[in-house]
Amino acid sequence: MNPAAFVAEALADFGTVGAIAPSSRYLTRAMLRPLPLENARVVVELGPGTGVMTRGLLDLLPFDATLLAFEINHRFARYLRSTINDSRLVVINARAEALLEELSRRGYRHVDAILSSLALGLMSDRQRHALLSEISICLKKRGIFTQYQYLHALQLRDKQLSKFDLSGLLGQYFVSVQRKIIWRNLPPAFVFTCRGARVPIPYTATEELALTYK
């Protein structure tokens, strides 16, 4: 997808796209490098967009691994299916909050790594906590989660923009949260590397599924 088409899609549906340009190779490298991909069997990508990081993941994953890519934007989902011809890639046109449900439906209990390009600042508090709860439940003991956030670090709450403390939020769900600035991206971004998932207090929406993962 060319840059102009990406910008048009972002302007039409910024709430789900959450970006103004595809991720740079520098941001992609920083997101991929911490993940245990060499021997991974199942990896999840949340919000792949046009597939910049998806292609990077597939380059590093074993030939028998599975990459589950959750993309809510219908146009991006169609684009991924039509442009990436790789049997390891499964594009799921659904919200990221359906993570546990979709894993269970496919017979997966845990995953080796999760990479997220979602705009967490545009989600409600409930959506963020529900999603991070599901992520911490399905990650293997030594699994790693990476998430980026643009440097301006804003959130939308009650139709007002305010600073968003993503480090503090991630610290509620992971023992270790490391942050790195990637300047060579539009706009510059923080990359968070999260290890040691804590046992979450399940939200009502995920409580029943969470019990099956114990």
C-alpha cells in the first residue's frame, strides 16, 4: 500500500489505525529484536496495519511457526491477505480484545511472543486493562511483549487529550518494563519491552476464558 493510501485510511479511521505513517525500519527492528523468535511456535501481532512488522516477523520465525495477526481494519486485513503469500500467517479480522477467544478457538493455550502496534492511548481504560489482562494470561512464562508509543504520549479521555503514563500501566501487568526511544521514525516513538507477566485480576469479559488458561 503506497504512503498516500495509508494516510487516507488513517484519516478516514484514525481511531483504529492510530498512526499517520507506516513504521520505519528502525522502529521495526527495535520492536522485533527483544522477541524470542528463533524457536517460537506461536506468535501474535496486534494491529499489523500494512504489514511492515509482519514481514519482519516472518523473516525471523521458524518455517513451522504460526503468526496470528489481529487487524480490525477491513481494508488492511484484505491487503495483508492479498500481498503476503505465507502459510504461516493467519490474518484475523477482529478486535485485539478477542485474543483469548481466538486462541482458544484455534487450540492454542499460550504464545511465545506478542508484538503490538495498537494505539493504546485511543482506547478506554477498560479496553486497555482487558487487553493487557489477556496478554499476560496467554504469554508463556518466558514470553516477551513489545509495544510502542509515540513520543508525545497522549491519550484521549472524555474527549480531552492528556498525558498517558504507559510505563505505569504496563508495570501493573509485567515485572520488568524497559523503555527505549527510537528517534528515526515519524513521529519518534518509545519502544517498551515487557517480561515476567503478572497474574492479572480478570475483568468480567475475560474471566471465564482466563480460568481455562490456569
